[in-house]
Amino acid sequence: MLMASFFEIFVDTPLEICEARDSKGLYRKARKGEIKNFTGIDSQYEKPDSPDLRILSDNDSMSTNIRKLLELLGY
């Protein structure tokens, strides 16, 4: 019998990094008020209390984060 699993993975990235990586300019538009209820700008984001995995995208390398994800999945 196949059982589905759910993992909560928190990609923890500082707002400044999100804005720097924003190729579509959505954060800039949100700061100008052109987009309402934008998470992190005028809509609060609540970090999860105890995620199954926390990815530190600004500190850890992509290969480190992939390794953490694969370990969580049992590979």
C-alpha cells in the first residue's frame, strides 16, 4: 500500500536577498503600492514553528541544500 507523506520545507531567505533575486520586479512594484498584500512587504509572513527541513538559501550552497533535501526524502 502506497502512503503519501507531507514534508514542510522552509526556504529561509532574507527579504533583501529575495528582492535582489527578483528578476520580474515584483518586490519593487509592491513597494510602490502597485501590488497589494505582497508577502514580506505589506502582508506579514509567519515562519513555520518546526519545519521538517530548513533551507538556508543565502548561506548554504545549492549542493548542500540538495543533499539535505535528499536525506529528508531517504535517498
